[in-house]
Amino acid sequence: MLRAAARAQRLRPDAAGRIVPFLQSRATPDGGFAGRGDSSDLYYTVFGLQSLAALGKASPSSTIDPDPADPAATEPAATEPAAAEPATTEPAATEPATTEPAATEPAAGAAGYARPTVVRYLRAFADGASLDLVHLACLARCWALLETGEPAPDVRAAILKRLETFRSPDGGYHSACGADRGTVYAAFLALGAYQDFDVPLPDPDGLVRSVRSLHIDGGGYANTPGMPEGSSPATAAAIVLLSELRETVEPGAARWLAAQRRGDGGWAPMPAAPVADLLSTATALHALAVAGASLDEARGPSRQFVESLWSDEGGFRGHWLDDHLDCEYTFYGLLALGHLAD
């Protein structure tokens, strides 16, 4: 996803110059990023760091791994618009102090504060004992983005142990402890957390069975059991998750997802939803690309839809009825544009 979002600058070379100041404005003094209020939130911190990373202004300190399928993958990172600064494998904050302002990691520096501030923010959550599933997965993702080597192995183990408390009897995961059956969204988050900590997922077969049980007639996936119709984000997540686990994806899933594109170029979360939104659009484009589907028919109208949600203030809003800009939708804007640049 980071590699795809980074390609947004090929389509819009002005992306970094417009978006980075907005992301800086959402950085909070405690080291996180604000959500839709003024307080920091781990959820939005993930998207703030990911957006800066995609723009070449954030952790990880090394450059984003090249995409083997990308014809430009062998080009030096410096040829990318936002990669002019040399990459370093050591946190800049460890360099000797000088008379200049305190050295910062590119991620933290772009956000307006030193890397240690971000680290302190994450350390405050310890092993995530007080966090729900979503924020627990976000904690793992933030640590992975910073590439500090933290948290310590015992803390990582404790975070993953808590994650398993959200496991459902059908082999999946649910945001509520004790649920009988899992959801696609929770499964996607759990798999990501294990990948972020580079730990094998326990019982992947059980997870696959849980996700496949949410496949519905017509080709899509519902996020929760009992839903009469599929959901674009759930179907996208299922396609990506099954692909990550090297499982066969039902051929009809990608066809169903492609068919959900509206006339304005966007995807809505459900067939009956009144308007398309940026989350559904970006995740649909990402999943279709993962599935190897052609995006040619979507390229023009979807770009117009995505760019219509880009504010002069630098951030993206979620849909045409939403006046609020945030880090989450800004990352989804980059992700969508990156896939449309291919």
C-alpha cells in the first residue's frame, strides 16, 4: 500500500508540496496526529505517518522497498520527486548535537517534532492492555513504520497475546471479545499486526475459513454474518487478505467489486449507499490491482472523483457531503492516485 501511495507523485508531482503542510498541521505536541478533533489518536497517527512515508517525508528511515512489478522500481530513489534527501539506515536523532536545531528523523521532522517525541507517544501505550482491536493494530503499525527496533520482544509478544483475545471460535477475529464469528475488517487488521511484527499468524487456515464464510451470492463479501449484500471495503479487504495468505480468491469477487463503480468514478461502501466515498474507492482500486484486474476503464473518471475531494488546504475529505479533512482520507487519496498513475 505504501508503494502504491508513493506513486501518486507520478500522477501529481505537486502532491508533497500540497499535502505535507496539511499533515504537519495535524501533528500534535505529544507526538501523535489528531483525528477529527484536536487530540491525538493512534488510528489517525497511522495514517499521518503512512502519508508522510508515501511522500518521502516520513519513517521508515530507509526508502520504501521498490515494487518488483513496477517498471520504474530499479530507478534510484532520488529520481522520485520527494526522495531528494539521502536515505539513512540510522535514526538521525542519534547523530552528535550541533549548533543547528536538534536533528530529526525525516518522518518526525516533517511532522514538526523530533523522532523521540513520536517514540515517547507510542511507549505510553506500553503493551496495549487498554486498547481495543483497532488501536492495538494501529500501535503495531506505528512501531513498524518507525523502524526503531521497538517495542521489546516481550512487549511485542504481549501485544499479540492481547490481539488473540479478539479471536472468535470460527478462527477469525472480531472487534468485540467473545463474538462467535469474525469480521473481514478485524481479520485484515489482525493479519496486518502480525505482519508488522514479522510474526507468523496463528492458525491461518482458521482465518481463511472465517473470511470465506462471509462470501455471499453474487460475488462480494459482507463484513459481518447475516448481511444480505456485499460491501465494497469488505470485499476489497477479503481479496487482499486471501492474496496475502496465498489463497485462491473467488473469481467473482473482483468482478463484483469492479461492477460497484458508480458513474462519478467512485465506489460506495454498499450498493444502496447514497454517495461514493474515498475509503471505498481507494481500497477497491488497491484490491483490483492486487487481483490483477485492469483499471483502464476507471482511470479517467476515478481520478476526477478522487481529485474532487482534494481541498486547497492540502488534505482530502471522505465524500462530497463531508466538509472535514483528516489524515485517514488523505492517505486514501494518495493510495487511489497511486493506483491510477499506473
